[in-house]
Amino acid sequence: MKVHESHIQTLFFAALDRQAEGDLDGFLRQLDGSDPEMANEVRSLLEAHDRAGRFLATDPRPIDLTSDAATPKLSGRTIGGYQIQEQLGEGGFGVVYRAEQEHPIRRQVALKLIKPGMDSKQVLDRFRAEQKALSMMDHDHIARVLDAGVAENGRPYFVMELVDGVPITKFSCQRNLSTEERLELFVEVCRAVHHAHQKGIIHRDIKPSNLLVTRKDGKPCVKVIDFGIAKALEGDLSEQTIFTQTGQILGTPMYMSPEQAKSPAVDVDTRSDVYSMGIVLYELLSGCKPFDDQNLKHIGLAEAQRIVCETEPAKPSDRLSTVRNQNRTTKSDPARIDLRKLRNTLRGDLDWVVMKAIDKERERRYGSASELADDIDRHLAGQPVMACPPSTIYRTRKLIRRHRVALLATSFVVASMVAGTGFSIWYSFQAKSAQLRAEKSESLANQKHRLLETEQRKLREQQVLLRLEKDKLAQAQQISEENYQLATDAVTELIDRVANNKVLAYPELADFRGELLTSAEEFYSQLIARDARDHQLFLLRARVRRNLHKSADALADLKNAESLAPDSKAVHRELAEFYRMAFDYWSRNPTLALKHAKRLIEIDSNSQAGWYTLAWIHRDGGETDQAVEAMKHAAELSDDPYQRATRLGIALFWEGKFSEAATQYQQAQPDGKMHLLNRLGECYYEMGELERAVEIFSKSIQVNAFHAVAPAGRAAAKLKLGRHLDAADDWELAYDIDPNDFWYLPKIRDALLKADTHQRAIEFLDRRTGKAEVDKGLMDRATADRIRSIGVPELSHAADRLVDRIIEHHRDQGEFSRLKDYLCRVLGEPERALSVFKDLIEEDGYQASAELFGYRGVIKHSYLKQPEGAVPDFEKAIEIQPDAAHPHGRLALALMDLHQPERAFAEASRAIELYHPDTPHWLWQLLAMAAGKNGDYRSALSIAMKFGEGKVNRDDGWAFLRILQALAGEDEAYRKSCKGILTRWGKESGLSPKHIDVFTLTLLPGAIADYEDAIAEARSLVNTEPGNPVFIQVLGAMMLRAGLYQEAEDLLREATQLHAQTSIDAPYGYFLLAITHCRLGQREKAKESLAAGDEATQRLREVDHSADTASVLNTWFMSGVTDQCREEAEKEFRSRFGSSSESDQKTTVANVEAS
């Protein structure tokens, strides 16, 4: 009986809450549907409550606080020092007033007072529970409890912070907030609710009306209010909880979690609030509620529970489609709503974030409000989110759960069919046996046989129906696949048109082009989200991303495609093209391009694309013979006469057979074919038939006026003909067609500077704003010198004005690093740079930043060779910003140049501490250099191993350690480090680390067992950059270590001669050459090489190498390596010829100290 009364009481209070919200009729209809008898009792209690209220309202006595009269007339009265001003709202058991506090401070507050006659124990417990819940929390986005007490009539009250705001959904639409702004506002809600959860409080009634937005310091600030039905996570908020009564449902159905909606409710935890926040987020982002609000209010309680617990809502983006022509629940100016754009915004991450938050199974939701906030922050930061589409297995399980009855019935039919087949066989056997046993059973057997035939006929009919259904499914699947293919083909065609349309490359259409490509990227991303096993989708998205200049993302897609289809020809072709022509120059890798092209040909030796791509890769690498061979092979494989003639023409052109190439192009009938005309024009240009070249390029322009190659080719021909202004016109035409190709601008400049009149050159320079990066290239040191040599004052003034605009642009944008680089490196005027930064520091005065002092220090140290002047600037930068790592590192470099290794060591150590864990490799190398002063390489090695631990992830980092091991006499460790180097060269490393690796293999004899592969790598370096003395010297050293002395002598002599021509002293090469002469028994030549090495060493040590970090480090390395090589040469000389060389005897103490 007590349970029944408690249940009635609980439902009565819930009805009062609904009455205050204006939804009493809907609540009673729900109750009628689930328990009519209980509904009638609640109606009786409500009538009695209304009668009591009317009686109190007509009481003629004056209303005071000791009376139980109705409370709305309290305006002007004082409760506990708070003067009541007006009623703000009314709930089932309490009324909220706006009140004013006068002491100790004057402020507006919200006072909640219990209703007259509502002072039962249960209501008092609930009232005090809300007060306790709020008082436990202290958060900027939760309404705070300020005071509590008991009125004169004995009714309790508590005072809260007054939140004068509007619901979050209404505020967002009134202010027309963007999706990003709405998400940022919602994150505040998540953080506030998480704070409540940390205090052990579950809100249980999160909805827009309880999330009010106000303005604070001119910015939106959301406040969570109304903890009236909050629940404690552990223990009760009141001594005897009132929130777990049998059959009670507290909360608002639309925002109520499935576990909260169940009656009796299962244990509710913080994930229930996560669900409610997910519903709010759904409405906040889409303007739609996940379920029909009106329908939910007017159906029965049991049906509302079923919808909340079982019905899967559509994703927000899909829900938008269903309400296209309906009023959205959260309205804003219709002219401002772009449903298509909003759907595209919601699709993907935001859809899955919302759906994860409102999952029916709480185990699959976010574990906390904080996790939900973190995922939204990840989306806002452009990072991958934790939410993702549900798996196929999970969707299947949900399907079975939702359609259990239908599936059980279907299963029964199938089982019956199978069983029927078995029974048929059994019946047949029984009939036959009965016929043999007794004639009397014949009639019964015949009946059973007829029954069997009937059952078999039914089964056959079912089988036919099943076959028809299967055919329908197959047809539907085929149509679906055809539609999918049509959609994919359409987007692919769009990409081709957008990528190849030169008009769309105009800056004015850049945004439009980007939008088209971004839409295509999103399309493929959605397909990949549904099926991440289709390598074709990754290939298609990679093409889009390459056109968007997203090199890293494109490469990731190509690698995914390769992992899914390692033998796909298309994959290897795309990878080869990427590594050959990536927009990001640093992503290009000729070695890997070659690898994938060869792999393509391994898969299919007749692949035209493979041989054609291979030809261009060899051409790019300067390997003309291999390029010609591959291109001719591609031509032989082609059945298209036009294509075959074109490819043969290209091969002949590469061979320098321009006349034969022109004949091939003519055979392909070039008229009307732009690409053929361009190639034919190039042939005439190379043959010196310039007028004919101009004619051919003009024809090409008539065929396609939106392709820049033809006007550029015609410009080059006109320039050679001395028609400088005409050439400039054509270069400008080419730039107008392809404004993203800045290579044309220097051509325009040079053509105008060669013209007899310089007015157009002045106009050209004055048109440049100085804001584009290319402008710095237009006005570099060589150009400035050239303009000065022309001797036209107005032209010089125009050049100066452009330089001033470039400087001003970088100053205005605060791009001080670029400003420093332009003035010092590009323009070659470090003194001017020093003056500019001096002015900047004086302008800022005491507010001058550490950055400005740091850059001024770099100018003094690296460019003006004044380390003593740089030190105070670096120290000032450190004083302003003590925790900035870079000034400490730069100060360490300057101190090393001032021969203060102890201080340098301390500053480098501090820089490493501040950089951690992202210490640049040069810094710990510098630290080792500081430790290795006076040739103490063992200390340097120890430091490098200690501070380089975990950071030696670059090939040059390992090379540095090998150098130190060799210098420190750790021969065994050195040779151990050298093992496996050749196997690592297959990795995706650039040219420089390879050079360093090969070099370190030559430091000591016997570094590796077999030098064949190392020699091959060294040769590839020389082939890549013929005439590079460093690479030639490395190859010569490798030949020496391999015992190929004659080859070593030729290469090392060539390297030393090339170094001498470039005025670069390389004593290391002379000492290697001396060792080689010793091995060949050439005593005099060995003496000459040793002497030349000593002279070069002395000259090298007289040069200041403080220009930059790399120079300081390389000088230190090479100093040690050179000394070690000289020592090896002297030992070799003595062992071969029995006495020291004259060079050794002349070595001075100064040389030893300098080393």
C-alpha cells in the first residue's frame, strides 16, 4: 500500500511540473495509455490542488509571510534580506522570483521558494536536494547558490545567481551563429556538466531551456540551471532519496535517455546526461529534433517510452533532408539558411559525434561529457575524431533487435521449409513400408502420399518465390552498383575538367575551383568511410588532394591504396607520378619515382604508361640514353599512329636530332593539335629557324588561346630575334593565362630590361605590390646590381620603391623572419637589415619583443660576422622571454665562435631542456661540439649519445655519431654502426643523407666487408650531379677504401682541381690523394699532395665560418676528419718509404693548436 501511495505521489508531483510547463494534457494522455486507474487518481489530486489554490486566492485576509496564501503576490516583500521584485517561473513544487539583495552588496538574484501546501517530506527532500546539488558546484557555467534559509512561514528557500538569458538553441539562431560558434558554445556546456559529474551529480533534465546563454564581457556565456531532479552518483543528496521510486519517470521525454525512460528505471549514470546533451547538440546543429516533438507529446506513455528506447533517429544531415519543406524547430532567417551547405558541414564527423552521443546503448556512447567535448575540440582543430560509423556487425545486431518478430517469423518459415523437406522423405519411406507390410494400409498410404505431393508442391512454390526475390535483390544491387559507378565517374570527370581547365586556375576563380575540388574530396571521403577496402577510392581521392596541393594527404592515400592492392598498375603509376611531380617540392623523390615505375613494368612489361613514365623520370635525372630508350619502347607499344609519332619525336628531340623530330611531328599531322604544334615549334627554335618557330607557336595559340606554353615559346623565339618588347608582351600573355606560374615574371622583367626604352620596365616594377613571395625574387641582389649598371635613375628609383614595399609588407604583417631573410640572403644587404631591425626595436621601445632582438643577433652573427655584438642581443631576448629555446641555441653558437665553450655548453644544454622533446638535431650536435673542445672527441661522443637518445631518427644524425665514433677511436663501434647502412638506403630519404652516409663509410679502412653496393651508390650521386666536386671526392674515397687505387687517383685529382676552380679549399681530398699515391708507390706525388693539403688546411682555418649553424658544425667535423686523414697519410708515407715527409717535419705548433 505504501508503495502505491508513494507512486501516486510521485506522479502527482511530475504532473505539477508538466502543468507549469504547459504540457499537462500530454502527460495525462501518456498516463491514460499505460495505467488509466492511476491517471484518474492523479486527476483527482490535481482537482483538489486547484480547489485549494482558488480558496487561498479568494481569502480576504492580508497576505503575509506567515500565511499559506498563494505566493505570486509577494512582490515588494522581503524574505531573509532579499526584496522580491517579480515572479520569473513556477515549477511543480517551487516558485522562482527575481529579487534584490541590499547587504552586504547590492545585486539581482534569483530566489526559489517552496509553494504553500507543498511542504510534505518528499517535496522538502527534493527541494533541499536541488539546493545541495547546486551548492556543491563551483563552475563559471553553472548557476551558483549564494544563500539559503527558512522564511517566516517556515517554508525553505535558497538564493541563486540570476541567469538572465535565453535557451542555447534560441540564442544561436537569433544571432545566426555559425556551426563552429555553436560548437564552441556547446563545449562550455560539456565542461560544466562534466564538473557536476566530478562532484557526483547527474543533472537528468538537460534540455535547451536549462542551458541559458547570457553576455559576459561582451561574449556569449552559457549557464546550466535547474538541478531540480538531479541524482547523486554515490549516496543520496537527501537523507532519504525521492528519485528512485517505483515507476517514476523524471525528465523531459524528448531529451530523456533510454535508461532514464524505462519504468522502473535502470541505474542511471553520467552517460544519461551525455545522451541528453547529444539530443541538444542534434537540435543545435540541425535546427531539428530527432523525433517528432508534437507526436511525442500526444502519444501514450508506453509508446513514448518505446520510441525513446527503440527508434533509431536519422543522422542530423539526413534529418535536414526530411524537413526541407517543414519549419525547423529552431528558426532563423530563412534567407540565411543554406540547407545544402549545412548538410555538407554536418555529414561525416559531426553526424557521427552526435550519433555516438545519443546511441541507445550507453556502453557505445562517450564515457563522459569531457570525452564529448574533447571530440568536438578535435573536429574544430581539424583532427580525426573518436566517433565513427557503426560496424556492419553492430548494425546487423540492431536490425535483428528492432525487427525481432518479423525475423523470427521468417526464420520459422525457412525452418518449416527445411523441416518439410525432411518430413517428405520420411512420409515417402513410411508409405512404401506400409504398402509392403499390409494391403490394409494402402488407402492410408495413398492419402499420405497425396499429402506429401501437396507439401512438395508448396515447397517448390516457395523456392520459386525465393528465387524471384533473389533475382530482384541481384537486380537492385546491380542498379545500385551502376548508380554508384555513374556517380564516381561523374565526380572523376569533374576532377579532370577542374584540374585541366586553365581558366579555373585564375586567382579570381581560385575559391570556386577549390570548392569544386573540396566537394569531390568530401564525396570520396564519404565513400571511403563506408568501404575502406576499395583501393580505387583512395586513388581517386589522392588525385583530388594533389590538385588541392595537399601533398602529405595525397601520399597517405596512395600508400593506403598500395597496401590494399600492392600489384595494381594504377597504384604504382600514380605513386611514380607523385614522387616525380609533387606540388610540394620536398615531397619529390626521383629514387622512389624510379622504383614505382620499374615495379609497374615488372607487373606488366607491355605497360605503355610504365615505359612513358620511366622515360620522363630518366629525363628528369639527366639520364638521356635511358630516357630515349624507354620513350622509344613506349612508342613501339602504341597502336595509335598519332601517339607513336609524338613519342618518337620526343625521343629524337632528347637525342638532339631536332630535324628528325620535326619530321616525326609533321607525319602526325599537327594542324589543329596544340601539343604537337608546341613540340614542332620547339624543334624549329632549337634548329635556329626562329621566324618559323614564331609562326608555329602562333598557330598553336589560335588552336587554344588558354594554354601558356605557346606564348611562352613564341616569347623565347622573339627574344632571340631581338624583339624584346614583343617578347615581354608574350611573357605577359603567358602569365595572364597561367598566373600561378611565377616563372614568367622574371622573364618579363629581363625582356623589359633588355629593351631600348625602360619606361615599361619602370611601369612593371611599380605594378608589383611587394606582397607576393615572387616579388622578392624579382628584386634580388643580381637584379639590383644589374639595374644600377644600366644607369637610368628612374629605373633605379622604381627598383628601390619595390624593395621598400616588400620591406613595408613584411613589417606590417610582423613577418620578421622573412624580412631578415630577404634583406640578408636575397638582397644581400645585412647592413640595411641591421638598420631596419634597429628602427623596429626603437619603435617598440620597452615593449620590443624577444623575436626582434633575436633576429638582430642573427644578422650580426651570421651575416656581419660579429658574434661579440650578437651576444648582448641574444641575452636581451632571453631576458624578455626566458623560456624561449631558440635564443639560447643561437647564443651557444655565438659563444663557440668567441672560444667560450664552457658557456656555450651551458646555453646549449638549456636550449635542449626547453626544446624537449622537439630538439633540433643541430643543437645536440653543437652541445657535443662544445664538449669536444681541444679534440676531446670521447666526451663529445658521450654527450651525443646521451642527448641524442631517441632523437637519432635522421640519417644525418646517425652519420654524426659515426663520425664521432671514428674520431674518438671507437673503431669497433664505428664499424658496427656502418653495418646495415646499405639496406637503409631503400628508405624514403633524400639526396643529402645518402651523401653523408656514403662519406662516413670512407672514414676508416674496412668500414664494410663489400664495397660494391657502396660504390654503386656513390656513382649514382655523381650521375645525379655531374661536376659536383664533393660527390666526386666521395666516390674517389670509396675507390681508395675498395683498393681500386688508379680509379681513386683519377677521381681525387679531378675533385681537388674542381675545388680549386671554385676557390674552395678541401685539404681532406689532398690527404686522401696522398694515401692513394703511397699505395701506388708514387713517393714524390705523395709529398706534393701532403704539402698541398697542409697549405689548404692553413688557408681554411683563417676563414671565418660563423655564417650559419651548418657551417660551424661542418667546419668542426671536417677539421677533425681532416686531421685524422692527415695522420693516416703520414703513417702510410712512413710505412711505405721509411721516413717522414718534409711536410710532416714542417708542421708548426700553431697548426697543431689550430687543429
